[in-house]
Amino acid sequence: MEQELNIQKNVALAPFTTLGVGGPAHLFTNVDDEFGLMQAFEFAQKNNLEIFVLGGGSNVLISDNGFQGLVIRVGVRGISLSDANEGNVDLTAGAGEIWDDVVRYAVENDLAGIECMSGIPGLVGGTPVQNVGAYGQEVSETVVSVRCYDRRDGAMIELTNAECGFSYRTSIFNTSEKGRYVVLSVVFRLKKGGTPKLAYPELVKELENAERKGVSSDLKAVREAVVKIRRRKSMVIDPDDLNSRSAGSFFKNPIVTEDALNSVRSITPDPPFFPMSDGNVKLPAAWLIEQSGFHKGYIHGNVGISEKHSLAIINRGGATAAEVVGLMTNIKDAVKEKFGVELHPEPVFVGF
Ligand SMILES: Cc1cc2nc3c(=O)[nH]c(=O)nc-3n(C[C@H](O)[C@H](O)[C@H](O)COP(=O)(O)OP(=O)(O)OC[C@H]3O[C@@H](n4cnc5c(N)ncnc54)[C@H](O)[C@@H]3O)c2cc1C
């Protein structure tokens, strides 16, 4: 049955985020289906309100003043499977499904393709936005299509993988067409009985240790190994682990030219780097940050750097967004001054 739109006033947003900072939404609504979403957009248009679409809040920094418009939290549910070509299976998941539940479901059904992205917080709708990835796998490798509401044309649309314009932590959703589409569901093409992707040395090592104990490298073992590694780094959300009160990696790994790499080399020999197919190289932001004087466990008032992961800015308790921005700026400035490399934040800034 179609539900009435339920608009709440002055809703604290911090509890809807993993970092747990920021002010309230002037107006807030949960939508569970396409009809609800259309109603919310009609309401916003009638009342001339700005809109922010929220998922699991694991990649956002909400300003201390909150958001003055309407926050729409997309809760469209549903997971289903259908046979595709050549022994592949299409998994369709609603934008409001918890991402890690979908990964577990795939692994339990012996479907390969998203296992390395176990334990990433957030909802399915957020995954194509920044082309979520971990341990050598990205959603762009399996996304077939993304069903969206197109705000510009006021219509539902299916975007193909190519139309999503995926690249490292980017897609059209967070670049050229930012704010235009609301993701309602995503179709992933997975391989029935496929072998897990083992592209990441740290993951391979973890599995080798497990195999010595008699565990084979099937999808389930890979999922377990990934979650184990992530837990060690506080990269799974655990209410008892202060180091996980973050927005994940706060900075993207910068992609720089060979010349820029050489200038980094001239300052600190043998920097770690990953060659890209276009001739550029990806530098680990964590290394740049540590080399610039910001170590794990660094404290800056109520915020700090995770004791387990130098890329994660954490809320140590009672933090403000201004403090998060302050630490971010100090880190960016130090890296720029030492290496001449510009760091870019990964989370989305809301209400700034
Ligand atoms: C501890 C931790 C570990 C993490 N590890 C990783 C990792 O390994 N790899 C990685 O890639 N990311 C990682 N992240 C970042 C984050 O989990 C992902 O980016 C996630 O996909 C964000 O989803 P979300 O539902 O929380 O989105 P939100 O944080 O709610 O929103 C993020 C952006 O997506 C947009 N958005 C959300 N839902 C929709 C929708 N339905 N339609 C349109 N736009 C939408 C929002 O408007 C916003 O711009 C981590 C975060 C944390 C806290």
C-alpha cells in the first residue's frame, strides 16, 4: 500500500552517520519506495527546499549547522536473484539494503564478484556513487545497471555500467552529474561457483595463514579474512571500538604524474606507489600523511587519527564538524608543504 509522506522537523543527523558529528536536518523523511521518493521531491519543489539524499551516513561529514533543506533517506528494500548468461547470476538489491548483508547473501549463495568488499559500511545505494572498493575489487567490476530517479527529467531511468562512468572512487553520480540521480536499486552480475578475487597481498597472506589451519580459499574464507583484516584496522563499525567512529578513509589515494612521483622520491627515497594503466601512479595517502608527521593515534581536541589506521579521522567523543575540518586542513597543508601533493577528502561535505 502507498504510504503517506512522513516529514519530521529538526531531526539530529549525527546519529544517522558513522562519524557522529554535525547538526540537524531542517526537515527529514524516510522513503521506502519509488512512489514515496516522487512524493518527497514534489514536496521539496512545492516548498522550494534543497534536498540531500542520505544512505547509511558512512561517507558524509555533516556541518555543525546541519542541513537547511529536506534530507531524504532512501530505504528501498529487496534482494533477488535471476539467471543471466554463461552461468552468471544477476543480483538485484534495493538502495536501502545494508551493503554487507548483500555481500553475505552473495557469498552464502556461492556467487563471486563482491566478496572482497565485505564489511564496508553503508547501504547499497551509496556503492555506485563513489564506486566503492576494497582489497582489489570495486563495484564497477560487477554493476550491470543502476535504477535511478532522474531529478532533471523527473523520470525513472536504468543506467548501464558504461553510462555510470566509473573510475577510482568516482562515477557520474559524484562528478559530472552530481545530485542529478537518486539510486533506487543496483543489479550486480556475479559468477555462480566462481573463484574469489585474490589481488591484494595482505589478503593472500591472511588466507595463507588460515589455510595452514586447514581453511580453504573459498568465497566464505575470503569474506572471513577480509572482515578479520578490516576489524584489526577498525574498518568495520563496532560501537565498542572508538577507532571505528569515523567516515572510513578520510582521504583518497592521490593519483599523480611520474614527475610528481620523482619529486616525492627526491624528498623521501623509495616511496610506495601503484602504477596506473594511464602511466600515472597512485600514492598511498596513509604513507604521505605519516611521513608528514601525523601518526596513528594523533590527538587534536575531540578528534584524532585512528590508532589503527592513519587515514581515518575519528570522533573521540563530543567532536564538532569544525574540529574534523581543522584536523583535515592541518593534514592536507602538511602533506602539500612536504611533498607538493594535494590530498582530496573522500567523504561528502553536507551543509557547509
Ligand atoms: C569504517 C569505514 C570503513 C569504510 N571502508 C570503505 C572501503 O573499504 N571502501 C570504500 O570504498 N568505502 C569505504 N567506506 C566509505 C563508505 O562506507 C562507502 O562510501 C559507502 O558506500 C557509503 O554508503 P552510505 O550508504 O553510507 O552513503 P552516505 O554516506 O549516506 O552517502 C554518501 C554519498 O552518497 C550519496 N548517496 C547515498 N545513497 C544514495 C542514493 N540512494 N542515491 C543517490 N545518492 C546516494 C549521498 O548523497 C552522498 O553524496 C568506509 C566507511 C567507514 C565508516
